[in-house]
Amino acid sequence: MTYPQLTITFLGTGTSSGVPMIACSCQVCTSGDAKDTRLRSSIMVQSVNTTIIIDATPDFRYQMLREKVKRIDALLLTHPHKDHIAGIDDTRAFQFFNQKPTDIFGNKLTLEGVRKEIPYAFQQLAYPGVPKVNLHEITLEPFVIGDIPIVPVLVWHHKLPVYGFRFGKFTYITDANAIDESEKQKIRGSNIIVLNALRVEAHVSHFSLAEAVDMVKELAVPTAYFTHISHQLGLNSEINSILPKGMSLAFDGMRLTV
């Protein structure tokens, strides 16, 4: 596949509760460092001609306003958990100004979650102003949105199948705690990986920081950024100071060119 040059923007790098967490007064939630403030995890993938948002978080509206996004070509979903699909209703603004439905891509389970999240959009007599979306079911076969080829990567969020995505030499994975060997082969050869690292302690459905570091080493990807971070992980500056060379925490608003 031939890939165009891509700009990756981190719209959010926090876990489902975001950081700061409501009612928490820990050192991370009260930190004055802007890099310790994290919206729910999402990225924007852009070529000159195509804009893809991966996951529509509860912070979707603010993320779009902050980045001054005027048009999206597709919403690409990793899985149907609330912190990854709750912002779909806010795609209505794009539909109004761009005069076309929003194309949403996800596996069968995820699209079922979309229908449950916004059931009013699929009623035969839909109320005026509801989101207008086109649902596209994807499998593990490579596909293309606009001029951007995409390779899905299956990972496990405890027992829930989640899709990561590889764009050329860049791989994005969130909400995982296990990856089958066959899917690791899809990741190997990447120059950059984004991987979830929830906290220091072990978790039933997310990689811990140490597990994420070990996975990057196993996959032999030279540059790694960790995302889907909770306040339990610690201060951005302190964690970055102990990470191996080539690894660091992602932060909201960070941009990469790949």
C-alpha cells in the first residue's frame, strides 16, 4: 500500500473518567502542568485530502472546537464502550454545515453499540435534527477511507474484542490488555506505536505501565507513546523521567507527522 503523509493529533489521552477526575484532589488531578489534564482518548488522522477521527468521546464537541475542525470524512471506532462512542450525537454539526451524513466505521459489535447509543437516529419516523449517519461494518481485512489505507489489528480488552489500527508505519491501540501473536505480526515493522497504559498497578482489562513497556520491547517498535492514562499513573513529568529511551506519555494536543 502507498500511504500519504499523515498528521496525527491527540485529541485526548485520558481514561474513561478523564483527568482530573471529578471530586479528586490527588496530586495529578490538582497539577498545574497542562500535560496532566487529559480528555477521553481519541486521535485525529489527517492527510491533505482526508480527515478521520478515531472514537467519538464524551469530550468530542470540545475536542473539535479546540482543534478548529471544520470537516470530517469518517468516524472510525475501536469498540462500543461509552467513553469511545458517547460523542456521536455531536456529529450533527458536521452534517449540518457539510450537508452530508457522517460515515461511521466499526466492527459488527461496535455498530450494534452505536445503534443502542443513538436509537433515535434509526427510527423510521426520525425526529428532525437527529444525527444522520451511514454505518459501515469492517472486519480484519484492510480497507481505505479517502486516500488513507488502514489495517485493523485485533486486541483484547479482557474478553471484549477491540480494534486497533495501523496506518503505514504508525499503529494506534487503546483499551487492551492482550494481543494474539497473529495480530502482533501486523504491528511489527511500525516506527511508532501508541498503546494504552492505564496505571502502575495491574488491571483486569488494560495494560499497566510495565506491561505496556514490555509489549513495546517485544514488538521492537522504536518509538512509543502511551495513552488512555488515569490519574493513578502519576505525574506526566515524573513518569516520563523513568521511561526507557524512545518511550513517553502522550498528551492532549500533541501532533506527530508520519
